[in-house]
Amino acid sequence: MIIKKVSKSLNIPIILANQVYTDIETGKTKMLADKIMERESDLLIELVKDEKRKLIFKKPFPKEIGFEIVSSGLVESYLKG
């Protein structure tokens, strides 16, 4: 992928956003270009807003962090369960 080569050669991070859709068979949210993003990205993060907001690291290590948006910015919150 050209973007990855540019990022590595210039030593700069690049952030890509992706559209999502709901799979009508499973009801799960999926990325449109999921295979390309999973293969070409060094870090994949999913932002979820259910009853609580959470940031899910999908790659390179699985981890979930709850967060809240407050007047001073983002603060970590604890996830139950």
C-alpha cells in the first residue's frame, strides 16, 4: 500500500477512517474495506458508543478501554464486565 510506504519512509503516522455498515444477517457492525484495513494497518482501533463509550484495540493487541467526553477532553472510565 502506497500510504504505508510513505508513512515509513517519512517516519510520520497516518490516520485512516473507514465507513462501517450493519450486516443484516448477523446484526454486527463491519468495516467496508475490512480485509484491506486489517492486512495493511499496524494498529486498528474501533470506537463504540453503546450505554458506555469504549475504545477497542483490535490490532496488534486486543484491549478495551472505557472513556468519557468531558469539558476538559477525554478521560478513561472503567468498564463493567
